[in-house]
Amino acid sequence: MAFMEHRSVFKYPAEDECLIRRLGAAVIASWGTLPEPVRDRLLSEARNAWDREYYVSHLNDKLDAVVRRRLI
């Protein structure tokens, strides 16, 4: 049987949303200096993150577009 890492879902109260957005903006601002494995991990976490908007159509494409805009 394969070992599966148990990951708890990070949830935050509504009043912390502005802080979460700022941390996200800081990650995007630093994107070009992050090592590739760190970028991959961040995108993986973002794809699986809890959010009040449960379903976002074309989530992967939209996340990729956000980081591509930063690199241009």
C-alpha cells in the first residue's frame, strides 16, 4: 500500500481574508525568484486550497495565467 501524506486543509476566518490576499500577493511578487520545486508546491497547494468559492471554472488555467502575467 502506498503511503499517503495526510494534509489538513488550511481554513481562515472571514476577517483574515485581507491578510491571506496580502500573503498571496507577496508570493506572486516573489514568484520569479522562487525555486521551481517551491513554485510547483505552491501551485499544488493553491489548486487544493479551501475557499468560500467552492467551484472555480478552469482553475488550473486561471492560476497559471496569474503567475504568467507576473513573469511578463
